Amino acid sequence: MEEIERQEGRVKSDWEDKELLAAIKKRKRITTYIIAIAVISVIFAGKIIMSSQSASSWLPGGAFFNALRHFIPSGDKQLQGEENDRVNILLLGIGGAGHDGPYLTDTMILLSIKPSTRQVAMLSIPRDLVAPQSGWQKINSINAYAEQKNPGSGGTATAQAMSDLLQVPIQYYVRADFNGFVRAIDELGGIEVNVENTLDDYTYPIEGQEDNPNYYSRFEHLHFDKGPQTMDGSMALKYVRSRHALGIEGSDFARSRRQQLVMEAIKDKLLSQQTLLNPVVVGKLISEFNQDISTNLSVWEMLRLWNLTKDVNRDQIINKGLSDAPDGLLVNGVGQDGAFILTPRSGNFSAVRDLAQNIFSFETTTISAKPEVINDGATVLIENGTFITGLANRFSAVLTGYKFTVAQIGNAPQRNYAQTIVYDLSNGQKNQSLTVLKKVTGAKQDLIVQDWVKTYTASSTKPIDFLLILGTDSDKAEN
């Protein structure tokens, strides 16, 4: 860059050599362009996702640029998915070294690009969602299990699992940890975030103080005023990680929205001239954060990705999130281990998949004909009538989200049920809950309550309104 400036200065003093001046200016523009597209590939809300597999080639004397030219594709070479007008990238954020559960996925966003219109869509997927692709555990464990079994495979395993779950081809992934996020924003000189709602979180955990004997010394009061705020890396991380804020900002949906806002702020700062025209900053970003980022994007794919997204405006970005809000697609419940979990409100993933597959045309997140939550204290005994492991526990979480009280789960006396059966033991006193139960589970009601059913349910410590015996059809419905 310095040599180019010197050459340009000499040429400017020679007004007769206009042709050479034009050539040098063109070379300068190309050099700046290469710097930009080598750095800005994908950025992730809550954790920066910047990736360059050529980071180790940032060497004195222009070796980086010489090497990079070999990766620039011809104009007709396309990213995977471009032929179908949709490129999907799974953006993952993990705690990384020094944090509890370093490989648990703290944040997950499906980033989709529609090349024909230059639109971008972001679908936030909460970490507490349980799915068959995670063995009906929280999806944030997929990356951790894969890394434990085969180090370096977590990103690929998570992308494949989410592709299977959403039935959307996810061609690429980018994964980064907290360290990369904080240092990147600090190198950028901070970011400007338009805080949509005042945020107060009185129980934000202080790192390293988790076991402090003084309970109140374990937390700090996190506060952000509504309106434009300048944040350094540490503050931005707290802003996107807060989970227990008061009011509207305490929901998972609000947390996902904050992550998307920070993602846009990082993109704006990276695309600013003060960043793109500063090779020192760009060099530090590449060399310092390569260790905190993993991706299956090759260099030429990053260049292509940059070209597709460099002119995207805010009004071309679609933000969606899966949540347990009143009009959301999920409901909350308690898993077998007592942990907070999220499950599909409808009892299966059809509505979630519909949103993911049609996000560029999806106007609302309302489930058509979704069952209404009835809070009449209905109690259900759930029995697994198959040999499918974990089936009763799975539906226990789903029905808890619909305000049913699950008195007990276990295995049915017989395990050869193909059809899910429900017995109404309330004598018709809770018909609304019965309707919801049948709609959520696909159960067929057996109108004849046989003596063995009465004897079986009489042994329960709680009065039972419904006996639900799960058949193999329920497993298919859930998937």
C-alpha cells in the first residue's frame, strides 16, 4: 500500500503521464477490494464470525495478495445453493476456552442469502430447543458431542443436524467463540448499536465469581439505555448474552433480536471506509482471530459471498426468530433432568420447517390451526407403548408446555402399540383439554375405559384425567 501511495505521488507531479496515473489508481482500488473481501465473509450476532483460511499468509512483501489471486474464481463460478437462488450458512457461537461448557452452542442463526434479489434472512434458533437430531436433548449439545468424539467436527455435525431438522440444505457453517467476538469489536474501535428497549438485568453472572460465598457478589447489574449506544467488545458480549433482563428484554426472542442488531452493527463498521482502507486493522483482524474461528468456506467462496452481500441495505434484511411468545412456534417446558426446554407448539416440526423453508415470503409466525393452551389443571399419565427410547419423556415436555400436569411417565404393560390411544378418565369434564391432547399427539380416543385401565390408573398418587399410551405413529408425528 505504501509503495502504491509513493508511485501515485510521483505520477501526480507529472501531469503528462495521465495513463500511468489511471493504471495505478485502478491497482489501488483492486488492492483495497481484495483487503475487504478477504476479511468480511460472515459475521455472527453475539459472536463475530469472520473467516479467512489464508490468514496465515498475511506476510510482508505482498505474499498474501499474491497467494489470494489464485483463489479468485471466474465470474461464472457459484456458491453451493446459488443454482436454487438460496445460499444457507449456519452461524454458531460458542464460549470457547476458559468458559463452562466451552463447546456448547450459545447462539445459532441460520443466515440465508437470495442472490437474485440480494435479500438476506436471519432465523435465530434458541439453544434450549430439543430435537430428534440431538437425541431429544437440547440442540446446543450437538457441537459439544461431536467435538468430544472427533475434534474439529462440531461445525459440520451441527450444520448437518440442523439441515435434517429444518429440511433445508445448509451448505456452509462458520463458528466463533467469545474471545474472537470481543477482540474483533475492540480492534474495530467499538460499534454503534441502536438499543431498541432499555435493558436492566440484575443477575448477569460475573465471570470467575460463580462460586463466591456471597451470593450477591456473583452478579452485576447490567444496564443499557434505549437509543444509539457505543459498545466495546465486552459490553457488546454482555448485551447479546443477557438472559434475565426485566420485562420484554428477558425473553429468548428479545435475546435473539439483540444478537441480530449487533450483527448488523458489526457489518456496518466493517464496511465503513475507516476499516476497509486501514490495512493495519484488517491485518490484525485476520491474524488475531483466525484461532477463534472455524468454517468450511474456502477463500474463493468468501470472495463470492462478499460480492453477493456487500450492497445489502437494512430494508433487505429479514429477521425472524423461534420463540415461546404467545404467537410463537414454540412452548416452554421442563425436561427429564428438570432443565428448561423448548418444544414445537404444534407437537411436531412442520410449522418450524415451513418458516425456515419459506422465510423470504413468510409474513408471520402464526401457526395455522394450532391448538390453544388450556389451563384447567388437567392431569395426564403418559405411557410408552413402544420400544422407542425416550418417547414418553419427549411428550411429557411437549404437554407440559400446554399446561398439562404430567403425573407420571413410564412404560405401558404392553409395548406393541402402533396407534396412540387416549382414555378420558375425567368423564367428559375436561373436553377442551382432551381436544388439545388429541390434536397435539395425534391420539385416537378409546371410548370404552376397560377395567384394567381403571385399576392401572388407580395406583397413581394423583388423580388422573387422561391416560395416554403412545404408539409408533407418535414418533413419526414428532419427527
